[in-house]
Amino acid sequence: MTIFAPRWDMTNVYPSLESKEFKNAMKEYNSLLDKFEKFYKSKLTKASAKTKSKELGALLGKAVDQFNAIYELGGTLVAYIESFVTTDSRDKTANRLLSEFEQVQVRQSNLSTQFRAWVGTLGKKLDEAAATNPSAKSHAFTLKETRDQAKYLMSEAEEMLAAEMSLSGGNAFGKLQGTVTSQLSVDFELDGKLQKLPMPALINLRSHPDEATRHHAYDAENQAWEGVKETLAATLNGVKGESNILWKRRGRKDALHAAIDFARMDRKTLDAMMGAMKDSFPMFRKYFKAKAKKLGKEKLAWWDIFAPLGKTDKVYSYDEARDFILKYFGGFSSDLRDMTATAFKKNWIDAEQRDGKRGGAFCMGVPAVKESRILANYDGSFNQVSTLAHELGHAFHNYCAYKAGKTELQQNTPMTLAETASIMCETIVTQAVLSTSKDPQEILAVLESQIENAGQVIVDIYSRFLFEKEVMERREKAELSADDFCEIMERAQKATYGDGLDERYLQKFMWTWKPHYYSPGFPFYNFPYSFGLLFATGLYAIYQKRGADFVPDYMNLLASTGEASAAKLAKRFGIDITQKKFWQDSLAIIGKQIDRFCEL
């Protein structure tokens, strides 16, 4: 559906890409890198584990302060440039500046690598030295993690070469995927009118109330992917090929080993969570079959997964979505409501669907102004209202860290915990409606949307995990064809959805448009979503018991996600994520929702 939605406002960051303020910031960024490079060569290279603790602590503190300044300015610059690139892939100026900035970022990456390698040589002396300096002491967790992960570095020369080559390798392939998918459009007849729809808008038709429209969109989407599948297959081969080589050269067991470390969890925790998820498949298949029955069908086809139920004629204007979200966020926290009101008032959100804009949704922090920006493709559906709530949750996560005065290094949050606040905000909105509405049709619509999302995060995410695992393993031996990718994806979907869907109509092209597969530095960006859903579900259950007293502890948790392991942070609420029971208990909450859905 075509519906009014705003574009974001970035003018309080810099006036424009051509402004003197932006150009001066780029010069300052280079100057900060020069300063650290000089400091590294003149001071750090002459220090070692034999250096006196107080002297070493002062060096660590100075390094931490300089890196925070670099990351704050660099993070602001890249967010600003990306705000143009992601909303208009044809913007030549923005694309040129992004390429130029990425060249400079290689220096940052190399300096970071040199620092990590140096910290890795300090051993146990690091703990003693960090305790002597305020800056180093407040970043003790980051420094210790840096030391422990330093063993997975190649030589300095190899790491530098890898960083430089990535611009023409995995990073370039990722940009190609974004360009191809954002510029792909399809002629599609909608509401009796032939329109040229960008792929995000076509994909959003999966939630259209009319089955014929959904089916037609599914066919049109697959036909479009058929035309670009070879290009995207070459792209995915490039990304995964580079990843495999680098993880192996760095001494990792595999890419999953790196992903688990990045998530600040262990395989025991991952196995416990994934095992509970697999055990829940029959529960979700029960839901899929019940939804098929409500739609008057024997089995769901792929184009029916997102079919709305209940009040199917409800279209939320952007202003209605804003008021809806503000109302229910306010019931949870005044901080959450006020931040969200600011986000809408000051146009932090780019929600308009348009040609050349990236699909999906994301939130990015803008460190220098202590704000966030959200990209969405808003179409008026309740699913998109939930998506806005989700991304505003990410913004609230940033807000809590900014409010607590956390530095950039202290905000370095693992992907698992990064999804906690976003899914919590989705839950706040849907649970509020379910507990207050007297309209059976509205309850059905909202409940179905909530379970549908859970099905994606548990069942579909598991299929994506299986897909990526097999792709990574097979890519070590040879490149895969587009048909190989399709076959692996379809087989993974059959393994998870089982008889819950009509296996004749799955989505073998899921790998083409999901950007998570195309980032060589972030393998397995799938299971963190499952972690986020189940962890947030468990936290929400605690909130229901504790009420308003829960909120300050929760905000403190969000502010601290870059300063402890996932297991340690969970223990603050009496949660043991290493045990299967916690994950089963969270899934049981979703199971009760499915039971209620089946009864409606």
C-alpha cells in the first residue's frame, strides 16, 4: 500500500555532504588517526609486560580515551554517509564518499589490530596495570576481552593486508548485494493499477489481506530473483569464501566459533537454546495448521505465512502508528515514551517506501549527537507498526547507554543482547493490546502478528542457521551455484517448518535479499534474534511480576550490555542461560499464546 511516511532529518549532524562542517569532521577523523598512530609508535611499542604497572596503566588509559574519540567521530561520519546511501543507492556523491571513508577506515582497523595484538602480549599484567588508571579501570572488561581474543589474530602484516583487500572483496560484494536488491523493481498490478514496485514494497505485499495479491506478489518476486540469482550467487560465494579463509587463518575452529565469541556466549548456551528451539517445532506447526484452517485452507503456502487475520481492513496511518506506539510505550516507561516522542517529532525515522532505498529496517546510533536514526519501509500494516516498535527499541538501547554516560567502547554490545530491547518493545506493544482490547477481531489480529513473528524468529531463523552452516561447510571445498543455494535453503525450510507448510510453495530465494548473509565480518547473524526474543520474553515475564520496579534495573542492563558476558548480565535477574530450562520456559509462554490463538 502507498501511505504517507516521512524521511529522516540529518541536518543537526551535518548540513550536507558538501558542507564545510562535514569536510572538517573528515579532516578531524584523519587527525585523530594520525595522533594515535604517533602514540602507538612512540609509546606503546616501547612498553611491555615488564613495564611498571602505573606507567602501563597510564598508557592503557590514554589509548582507551583516544579510541573512544576515534569511534565516536568515525561512527557519526559513517552513520551520516550511510543515511544517504541506504535511502538512495543511486546517490553518486554519497557512494563516492562512502568508498573514500572506507579507505580511511582501513587505517582505523589496522591501528585497532595493532593495539589488540599489543594488549595480547601483556598477559596477567594487564589486570594489575588497568586497576591503576581511571580510564583503563572503567574499560577493564573491554581490555580483558581484547587480550583474550588477541590469540585469534594473524600476523600484523596479514591483518593489514586482509583489511585493505576486504574493500575489494567481502565488503565490495556486500555493497553489490545491497545495490542489486535496492534497485530491483517489478511492474505489478495493485488495486487495479499497474505500478512499478521496488522490491521492499513487493515483499511487504506478503501481508496483503487478499490472497490473490499475495500469491501474485510471490510469483513476481521469485521471477525477479530468478533474473539476478547468478549475480547474487557470485556475491555470496565471494563473501563466504573470504570468511572461511580468514577464520581459518586466524585459528578459529570455524565461522560459528567466531560468531559465538562475538555474541559473548559459549557453545553450551547455544546448544541449550537451539535444542529448545528444535523441540518447539511441533508447537509452531500446530499454529501454522491452525492459521491455515482459519484461512480456509488445508496447508499454508509461503505467501500465506504473513496473511493478516482479524481486522484485515485496518490500515494505520503513520500518525496513528505514532500515537499507538506512544500510548503503550508510556505504560512501560516515561523515558521510553519521551525518547520515542522525540524520535517522531525530530524525524529520526525514514519510513517512506521508494525506489533505490534498501529493504527491511534497521536502527543506527549517531554518537556525536547522542541520537539514533531508524530506516523502515512503512506500509500501514500492523506488522510495520511492530517493526517501528522494534527499531525504536534499539534506539532506546542507545538512549540508555547515552544517558548513563557510557563511552563508545563501553557500548560495544554483542549481537545477542543487541536484540533484547527491540524485541522487548515489540512485546510491550502487543501485550498491551492483548490485555486491554475487548474486540475479538483485534485480539486475533494482534495475537496472530505476535505469534507469526515468533515463528519467524524461532522456526525460520533455525532454517537460516542450517542454511548458513551448510553453505559455510560446502564453500570450503568449492563455489556453489545459485541452484545450490536455492536447494539448501528449501531443504532447510522443510527441516524446520515440516508439515506446517505446503512444501510445494516455500521460499528458496530467501538467501538473495537477507543482507545478514553478505557481511563477512558477522557470520551467523541469525541465532542472535532467537536469543533476543527468548531472553526478552523471559525478562517480560519478570516485569509482569515486578511491575515498575523492574524498569530501572532493565535500563541499567541495557546501558551495561557492552561491559559483561551475556550469562553474567542474565544472572542479574536470576536467569541461567546455560541451561535448557530457561529457553524452554520462554518458549512455553509462546506456547500459551498459540493455544489461545487456536481457541479463537
